[in-house]
Amino acid sequence: MSDSDLDPEPSIVLGIPGKWKDRSDIVASIVRDSGGYLFAGKILMHIASKTSFELDIYDHDPELAEKVRWGSMGQIPEEDLSALEDHTFTLYLLSYETGRDVAEKMMDAAVALLAAGGLVVKVENAGFSVSAAKWREHASSKAAYSLQRAMVMLVGEEREYFTCGMSTFGLPDCMILGSDLDTSFETSIEFCCYMMDEAPKLKEGQTFGIAEGAPVYRLSFEDYTHYPPGDPFHNPHGQWVLEPVKED
């Protein structure tokens, strides 16, 4: 039996760096400031609901600030990015399960860690970072749009864009062909939210459009080949490909 059989990789990973003095300070800050969580024996638990996640602690990473800057897409204030230079630890919140309910609870747990001294949230299985303020905003809503914006990233170029991160919800990602960035961004959000809210029984050959006058796309399904199996960005649920329907 291989090590991978003994130690499965987590399905969802959120990194929360902060400026705690030492590991004892992390524990004390969570008890004091998290709003109802305890941390003991690598487990972060919400006292009232008994919801729990594994929590790993990593020491200062000299490259972390630059990684967050690169993954922030200009959405994190410079003040927050500068603060990361002096971070002392990063807390990694782990889940071995997926699904909307799990994602919502993880978002709440990340909010608690931000309250306990965290600076930003790194969405490790989608490759981007979210400011503390924006994360709290998304977590307070729980609408599909907010969940998607917190956990999913759009990647690509030259009229071929694809999402990364829908595996968090146990759902396929999507790829938008033949459209510019703005149209692909809007379409991908609407399509992902449609899957999250409606759980439709999609079939190849069906069409999808977000509004009257907007592009209409025909659906096909394929494996998620942008990243190989075992890569944190890989989606084992595949992807829906949206290709524009040609006008007659």
C-alpha cells in the first residue's frame, strides 16, 4: 500500500496567514476571538454545532507575500499585502469532503480564523487569494454567487476560458469557448450558480444562455485535462464545455 493510500489528499484547502507570536498564541487567539471555536490536537471545532476541520500550522514562508500578490488579481489592498511580509505562521484549514454545505462551513471557519488574527484567505485548490473584507462579505451571504466568487477562479486567454475550483462543491467546472473575457466571466458565473442552485440534469447538446440577446452556447462534456489527476487544481468531476451556437 502506498503512502497516498494511507494519507489521502484533502479536497479543499484554505490558507490563512497571520502574525501570531507563537503556537500558544494561535490557540489562545482562537479561543478568545474566533466567536465560538476551539483548537486542540490539530482539530478546529465550532463548539455549538460540533462542526470540525483539520487545521495545520506552517511557519513563516518568505515567498508567501509574493504568492498572494500574484494570486490576488489586484483585488487585495496594498496595506494587506504589505502586512503579509511579516506574517509568522499560516493556518491551513483542510476538508476531505466536498459539497456546498461543507464549503459554507469552511467559509465560516475561515472567518473565525480571520477574527483570530488572520490576514487574508488563500484558496489553495483554485490558486487565488481573497482579502479578509471580501471573504467576510461572501461568507455572510451564502448565496451561490458569493460561494462561487470565494472558491472559484476563471483562467485562460484568447477566447478560451475555464473555471478552476468547482470541485469544492463536488461539481464539474466549465469552459467557455469563442467569447471575450467579460462575456466568459459573466457566463461562467451564471452557469456555475445554475449548477449549484438548480442541480440540473444536464445533457450534451443542450443549450445555455444567460439572457435574451446574450450568446447561446451548446453543451458538451469532457474530462478536466487542464491539470493532471493528483494536482490540487484537478477536478475529477470533469467539465462542461460551452461552445457558441453558430447563427444561421
